[in-house]
Amino acid sequence: MTDLRIGAIGCGYWGPNLIRNFIEIPGAQVIAISDLQQESLDRMMQRFPQIETSTRNYTDLFEMNLDAVVIATPPATHYEIARNCMEHGLHVLVEKPITLNSRDAADLIKVAEANNCVLMVGHTFEYNSAVRAVKQMIRDGELGDIYYIDAIRASLGLFQTKANVVWDLAPHDISILRYLLDADPISVSTHGSSCVQEGIEDVAYTTLTFPNNVLAHIRSSWLDPSKQRRITVVGSKKMVIYDDVEPLEKIKIYDKGVKAIRRTDTFGEFSFAYHYGDVVIPYIRFDEPLRVQCQHFLECIREGKQPQTDGHNGMRVVQVVEAAQRSMKSAGDTVLVNSNGHGDPADVRQSRELAHA
Ligand SMILES: NC(=O)c1ccc[n+]([C@@H]2O[C@H](COP(=O)([O-])OP(=O)(O)OC[C@H]3O[C@@H](n4cnc5c(N)ncnc54)[C@H](O)[C@@H]3O)[C@@H](O)[C@H]2O)c1
């Protein structure tokens, strides 16, 4: 089996994590890195001296007989770079969000098909063994009917200047919710506030309705004193908290619940039977999610498989963010998630402008 030849585009904050993983996974070789910033390239060359080539122009990678590229540049640039790479026959793993509007995401899906390329988006949490364990519990009926899910992703920073906190943080939670519930949300309502930078929301509250009356809520914030990455799933039988900040005990299963029992003596009144059982912390074998994600990308290239987080998965998440954006602009009005059409032409224009800003 010959090694797959990988190029990395973008080595700012997140790119080096992808580069490290592709270097460490057997069966892949990182051949070249591209970034607009010479200092970032110099840092990479010091850290990974085995990589021979670095370049400021990513199109130089087209001359290096690569199989695939991994793109960790700012979101506004994803569409143009991913499209160009696939048109040159390269398989693409692009960071989240896949694009800043769903029309561009749909176009990338077409370009991938036309060029026989694997197109995968870095929704890392779908490769996280704790998230997968929660999904298994839901699937096995261990939690009963799901009533609601609450997601929090908050810390101080990292502030962005070209995209708000919903574009930056919510894609992770939207991808987790879709994955856990095996469904797309029907509607979204988002309130946001721009506390630090004018016009760029740094805190947002998004309420989503899923089929079967399942309610979900996402709190996204760059302006919070403590780092929180927590998902609470409340079911009719049990409740689960997945806390990604916990180093070892990431999942706690609470055998807790309450039943409303109709009283026979007074018409229409209820009494409540509370149940307090054990709290179980299951052992979860933890493999680095990013490693699992990168391995899956390589496997999809080798076996011609569709990735779990393929272009369609990326586009669905973008459609939810688009609905959240529209809602936020209209002070939290409920907006239907448009899973058939593609956002507002003004959004497309705005994201193209951002790419060249
Ligand atoms: N999966 C995750 O958990 C996770 C975490 C953090 C960031 N991300 C994603 O990773 C991506 C990058 O985020 P970041 O925080 O590393 O941003 P960053 O700004 O720190 O780094 C982006 C780098 O891309 C480079 N770049 C920009 N345009 C380029 C071009 N045309 N060619 C080559 N290089 C170019 C910049 O010079 C910069 O070094 C974003 O899409 C972000 O959403 C994902």
C-alpha cells in the first residue's frame, strides 16, 4: 500500500493539529504546507522538519503529485480553495463550516461528484467516542423518548473578526444534535448580542425544534469566564451529561426522572412521582477524535467511500446556521430551516466579499 500524499493549506491555530495527525497516521505523508504567513510556515518547518516544502501560494500544491489536501483556512476562503483543489483532482478535507452559504456548499458537492473526489468536512465531534456513546444510548432506547437537549460551548475567546460566534462555534453543536437525533431541525430561533465588536455577535442563544417535539438549545459564547463544552440529554427514562472539558469522566448517566400521575380525587390535577437512581460513569475508550476523523478521510479515499461528514452533512449544518442568521437579524423570529433551497442571495454576496476582504 503506497502512502497517500497530503498537502495542508492553512497552518494558523488549528491547521497544525491536522498536520500532526496526518504525519503520525501510517499510510499518509504530509508532502507540503501552504500558508499566506511566512512566520506560520517557518514555525511548521521547525516543528516538522521532515516536511520538505512550504509555500505561500496554495496553487503550487497542484504541481506536487498530491492525492489530497486538508484545508484549515478562515471559513470565508473554504469555498474557493476547496473548489479549485477538487477541480485539480484532489480529495478535500475542509474545516467547518464547509462554506459560509449553502449555495456554495451545494456547488462543492457537485464539483466533488464531477471530479470523483472525496469531500469531507471537519465536524470533529461526530468522531468523538463520548458523543458516539451517547448516540448509542439514544439508539438503544436506554434514555427513553428524548424530551430535550441542551448544548453549551463557551469560553473567553477566541474572538474572530470576520464571522460571528454562531458561524464559529454553533456548527459543532448543530452537527452533534443532528447526529444524536438522526434528524434535521425544523425551525430555529436565535438571539445574539455584539458586546465587544460592533456588528459581530459574540454571544448567541439558539433554540431549535426537531421532529417528534424534541426541543434543543445551543448557547454559543466567546465571552464567558469559564470554558464549558457540555451537552445534556434529557429522556423519559434517563438523563445524560456529556462534558468535553472533563479529562476522563466525560459521560455521566443519571437514572433520574419524574412522572405526572393524574389524581383521581380532584379532576384534572396531577401529583408527581420523582425517581432518584444511580449515577453511572461508563468507561469510554478515548481515541483522539481528530485522529479518528483523519483516519476516516484516508479510508474514504482508499475505499471510495462517502465520509460520515460528507458535503451533504456540511451543507445541512450551514442551512441551519443560515436560518439562525436570518432569525438573529429579525430579533429572534422563528425561521424554518430550508433544507431544499439555498440561503439568501445577499448572504452569498456577503460571504464572497468576506473571502476577498
Ligand atoms: N474542528 C475544530 O475543532 C476546529 C477548531 C478551531 C478551528 N477550526 C476551523 O479551522 C479553520 C481555521 O481556523 P484557525 O482558528 O486555525 O484560523 P487562523 O486564522 O488561526 O488560521 C488560518 C490560517 O490560514 C491561512 N490562510 C488564509 N488564507 C489562505 C490561503 N489562501 N492560502 C493559504 N493559507 C491561507 C492564514 O494565513 C492563517 O495562518 C476554520 O475553518 C475554523 O472554523 C476547527
